[in-house]
Amino acid sequence: MTNIKQVCIVILFCFLYLTNNAQVALENKNELLQNINSRNKESLNGLWQIIIDPLENGYYNHRWTPREEGFFVNKKMKKPSDLIEYDFDSDYQLTVPGDWNSQMEKLYYYEGTVWYKKTFDYHDVEAVKNYLYFEAINYEANVYLNGEKLGTHIGGYTPFQFDVTNKLKNKDNHLIIKVDNKRKREAIPTINTDWWNYGGITRSVHLVSVPPEHIQDYSIQLSKGEINSIEGWVKLNNTHDDDTIKIKITELGIDINTKVKKGIATFKVNAKPLLWNPQKPKLYTVNITSKHDKISDQIGFRTIETKESKILLNGKPIFLKGISIHEEAPFNSGRVTTKEECITLLKWAKELGCNFIRLAHYPHSEAMVREAEKMGFLIWSEIPVYWTVLFDNPDTYLNAENQLSDMISRDKNRAAIILWSVANETPESDSRNLFLKKLTKKVKALDEVRLVTAALDTQKGNDNNHIIEDPLGAYVDVIGINSYCGWYGGAPESCANWKWINHYKKPMIMSEVGAGALQGLHGEANERWTEEYQDEVYKYNIEMMRNIDFLAGASPWILMDFKSHRRHLRRIQNDFNRKGLISEKGIPKKAFYRLQKFYLEEN
Ligand code: GCB
């Protein structure tokens, strides 16, 4: 009897586990509109009214229970005796997109809640569906339209949207967002990072109008391992069977129709595209037409694989001459907010001789990825699973997985992206190994074509012998190694003698290597913070890299000096991590030319 009872309990648990998981999968299902910039939309960028609310007084009352009428109702005084202790319209303003820290002196170090309000009219167009689309808000956003809560989004670097069809008025819609960038131990990223926690609506906001039955998403690329066939799928927002989708790539003579089944149309077609590569980043105009909607994209085609220690682009080994980049605005500091700023950073990477960029340590804007693709950069894109996150917390895992799915969903049509990275410098433990193993599997489930990687810093051995045997090596396709010989350990000249032993027959990228220098500070090669010291570190690390026969590339740390809360040395750092090869004012340091020379000599 007891046995039967036990078996029943086990079955019940299995059932609950499975149904629960299925639900999680459903909740995670990504329904984001693909290719937001070619949709019909109005911009909600510009000046927004704000209220700085460190105590979250606009949300909680004095008993710390949520108010029924928080700031999100945008209450106004009607008669002189009314008591309303806030007024968006007579308060401060901030520009969107943009972080608050670099826009207002009093918010420089601020971490907490800021309420944002935008008032807008809506010019009624019949028979459309409307979405509010947010390219990114750091970190938690609670969004209200005309007093009604639309939802919450967590994660500072990925897009999200709400369906607001029939919720808009012709005049004076008020969109109110409670933005909270408080760091939390269980969050992704966690409390401790080496970059500035820029808060706010950091990327653009759009009001999108699409036909009621529209193209939601699509994926178009070369078939895995083939160069003569293009395949993909197009997903509608409804599930009418038998609608027809037309896919046209005029330059390739492709003009095909495919039938929708349960909301999705798939296709595979023979083609001989010119393959996208850094020298010739060829993009094709792809037109997709459904019964009621049409959209156009620029898509490149290439293959990416590994063979033992090599990375093969279009079947041929390539050495990734890279540089790491933070999404930090050149000249102004603060978050990058314009396409021009992306282009400035990318032009510097070009001048350095790069064919590869590591977009650290979180998904960068779609503009950055698209501009990089046009300029022929291969890209490493990553999520902020950085240092010591709570690996044994299931919610932390779900958060990481959501950010990963959103990153892949947004950029899955970008030929430039070859590597999805799941983590940076995470300490080995059973829970960490399991967490990251699951993430690598998730990458493969979402994208079977691109490669998965992680930046590791656990190298065993002694001063001269560095052994790569992190268990995560078994799950990634390419091993990233962050190593700071000459800066955090070892004298610069010792670096040339460092030997690397790889327990995995896989390519390795030196995903970080570098040293700090204050641009314009000169001295002896053994004097910290001088350009000469940084140059010396590069000199010997380059020698070291030349001796690693399984090295498939490098993305030294980092293109430009960037703001970090960890950098306190006032006369040198002044809140900047100084490992840039270029200062925040755009002036190259000596080491820039050292790396440039290396890249010119490498084939
Ligand atoms: C690292 C981190 C990077 C830091 C860098 C540094 O290993 O991955 O985020 O900024 O070191 O400068 O210490």
C-alpha cells in the first residue's frame, strides 16, 4: 500500500514539475516584433517629465503597502484645497534615450527609482494594432498607460513590448514608467560589476502600428553547414492556416510562396549567395509579404563552424582580430544613444585593424549590431552573467535565460554575430557548472547555427603553465580566456614565457588581456598608469599569443576608457577604468599602435 502511495506521489511530482516547466516555457516564449526599425512607428523619444523617488513613495504608502493611486495615475489638483504631493509637469525633465547619471549632476551616483512620464496624442488610424516597444530600460520597468498597468520588465539591455491596441486616446495619453536600477544580489547582473550602473530609459521608445494580422517574427539564414541553400521561417501573430507568405530576394532570383501552418510558414530554397565576410560584408534585401503585411530586411549569409582549434568562416580558418567594447559614449561618457556614436567606436576598431568585436558585457543596441554588420565586423554578443551571480537560485537562472532568449531573438538574423556568450569570469562550483551548462544548451536550442562561448578566468597550473580545464570547456564551442598577465599578476616581461595547455580540442580566444594607462601620462615602462607600461604589457602579451597554437583570436580589454564604480584613484582613474586603448576623449594611447601592428601582421 505504502509503495503504491509513494509511486503516486512521485508521479504527481513529475506531473507538477513537467506542467510547471511547460508553463515557464510558455511565459518565456518570445513574441517580440522582429526588425523594429522597418515598422510603421512614431518615436516617443525626446524630453520626458521625471520624478526622482528614492523611497518609492509614488508606489508605497507609509505602511509600505502599494498605493491604489500611485504616481502612475498622474493625479492633478482640481481645486486649491486639494493635497497632491507630486506633479510631473512642474518637475525635472530628462532626455530619452539616455541614462540619468550622465544627464543630471544630482543623479551621478543615484541608484533607485525614477518615474518617467511622456504625454502624447495618437492620430487614430483604423484597423491597426499598436505596440509600445522599448529598446531597453535599466533595470526594472513597471509600465502604465493612462493609469492602467501594462506590465513589468526585468533586465537592462534587452527589448520588450506591450500590445496597446484599443488603449490609446486621441489626445493626452500618459505613459508612465517606474524605472528602478537598484542593484540586487539575485539579479543579472548581480550587485558587483566593473561598469557603471547607468539607470533610465537608455534606448529608444516607439509606438508601433501594424496591421491586425501581421508578421511577428522571422528567421532567414543559410541552412546549417550548407552554402547553397537558404532556409527559415516566418511567424504571423495569428494562426490562420493556408495564408501565403511570399519571400523575395531579387538579387538572388528568389521569389517563392510558402503556406502558413499554425501561424508559421517555413521554407528552404536553393541559392548561391555571395558569402558575407569582413572584407565584403554583402547584405541582401529580403522582402517578406503576407496577406496583410510586408517587411523588408538586409540579411547576409555565411557559415560559421569550428574544426579542432580553428574557427572556420565560410569554410576557411579565420583569426579573430578583435577588441572588446562597452556601450559607453565616446567624448561624452554615459550610455551610447546614437547611431553616430556607434559608428565612431566602430571606426576606431577598424583603424585598429579589427575584423571582430566583443560587445561586452551585455547585449548592445540593435543599432550597434547592425552598423557593425555593415562594416564587416564579426561579433561576440553576451548576457550579463558576470562574476558571482546566485547560481543556485532558480529565479536568477530564469532571468539569465530570458535575457539570453531575448538577445538571440532580436539578433538571430545578423550574419555578423558568430558567438553567443553565456558568462564572464564565473567561479567554478557545481551549481555554476549546472547553470551555465543549461544556458549553453538553451543557446543550441534557440540557434543551432552559431557558436556558444564564455569568458573563463579559471586557469590552473603555476606561473608559467596555464591549464585550461574548466568543466564549462566541455559545453562551449569556443573557449574565451581572460588573462591579465603584467597587470593583475606577473611582471610584463614574464608574459612572453607563459605557456598554455588546453584540455579541450577547441579554439581559444584571448577574450581579455590589458593594462591601465592614463592617456598623456608618460614615464618608464615599469611605471604603472603610464602609456609606456600599458604598451609593455601589450608587447609581451602579444608575444605570448603568438606562441599559442590553438589561439583563434583575441579581444583585448578594451577599446575606450569607460566609467566604473570600482575605480577610485582620483588623480588617474577619476571613476574610469583606464584600460582603454583610446581615452574617453578619443585620443589613442601608445598600446593602440602596438596592437594595430600585430593585427596588420596577422593574416
Ligand atoms: C575583467 C572583467 C572586466 C573588467 C576587467 C578589469 O576581467 O571581465 O569586466 O573590467 O577585468 O579591468 O579588471
